[in-house]
Amino acid sequence: MGTEQGYQPRVLTGAEQLKAEGFARLRGKRVGLLTNPTGVTADLVSLVDQLATAAGVELAALFGPEHGLTAGAQAGDEIGEARHPRFGIPIHSLYGERHAPTEASLAGLDLLLIDIQDLGVRFYTYAATVALTLEVCGRTGTPVLLLDRPNPIGGELIEGPIVEPAQRSFVGHLPIPIRHGLTLGELMRLANDREGYGAALEVLPVHGWRRGMWHDATGLPWVIPSPNLPTFACAVVYPGTCLFEGTALS
């Protein structure tokens, strides 16, 4: 697999399609972006860099989930507000004092763009972050465009119990199985409807992905989504190994 300029993976992410359009649908808009290092096109160029320099697009705000915009913070580390070191754009932390954007941080945005790689597991917190973000966007009327990515551990296997209502938390935010088999876009469409967030949500779906495909069949590069998942092999065993964190087992 190569990542050189002009390389075309077998599966096209939402970000890849947005780039192919020349970011036309974003022109003339003040855009916010919720992302981390996984928000790249197949050539491994950050969507932050591409949007910050795209003609006619104003990248006005950045939002980072657990581990931060650069995914350098360890699990549980609180992350404060900051500014992008090169572009001076405010970076709002969604893992620290709060887990969702404030209404003030969304004020003046014409669109909130979301591009982040989920792992397909309930207790991986990025889906909770996006769900809480949709809830706020439903209140503020901020349109959301989610750039979808494949579920790296496939879309055919569904495993584990559904979280009980009394046990819902940031690591069990939605009533879904531990291994849910959905892409982030599919999951957020479901959550937006069933949880009643009322967000104006559009999903730019992945092109060419089949439910039986795991990440290593997509042709996409593996980009570390958080510090302790350096390889795709880690993602394969993550649903079981991370489950031990919620037990009293040694």
C-alpha cells in the first residue's frame, strides 16, 4: 500500500470525496472542524491544513476529543483550550472541563465538519463526543457534515450486551452493543433520530466499503487514533482487552 501523491485507496472516505470536490460545498462558509490526526486524506495530509489554506473557506474553530487534537495526551488526561500553533485558530477541548462544545464556541459557524476515526466499540469515547456535539448542535441549529470512515473491525460482527439505562456514562453513552458494527456516520444518524437530538446532520458516506471489509482490506493507511492503538492489530483485540478496564480482574 502506498500513500504517495495520486494514490487511490480501494475505499474513499468522506474526506477524500470532499477533497475531490475541491471543498466546493464549504466555500463562503465559516467552518468548525472536530477532528484529530485521523482526519487526513489518503496522502496523509491533515484536513486542518487543507481547509486552513483552501480558497474561499474560513476555518474558524477546531474541536479536539479525548487525547486532544494531536492525539498526544494519554487516556484520562484533561486538555485545556489552546490555539493552533501555525494558524492561530482556537482549539476547543471536548475532554476536560466539558465533553461537548459550548453554544458560544459554535456561534457564528455556518457548518460544523466532523472527521474522526471511530473504532466500532461502545467504550471508545469518540462516538460519545460526537453524539454530545450533535445534541448541542440540535439546540443551536448549527448544521453538521460528518465525513464518514469505515468501521475498522468490520460491519458484520455485533457482540456484547446493550448498556443498561442506569449505567450510561461517557464510556457507555448510547444504548448499543459493545461491538456495534456501524460506521460513525451510521451510528450518528441512528443516535440523532432515536435520542432526539434534532441536529441538521448530513453524512458524506464512504464509497466502496462493504460490511465484511476490515481496515486492512480498504487500502487506507492506518493512522494512530489514540496513543495506545499504534497498529491495526491493536484495534482487532481492543474490544476484548479494553473490556478488562471495567472489571476487577488482574
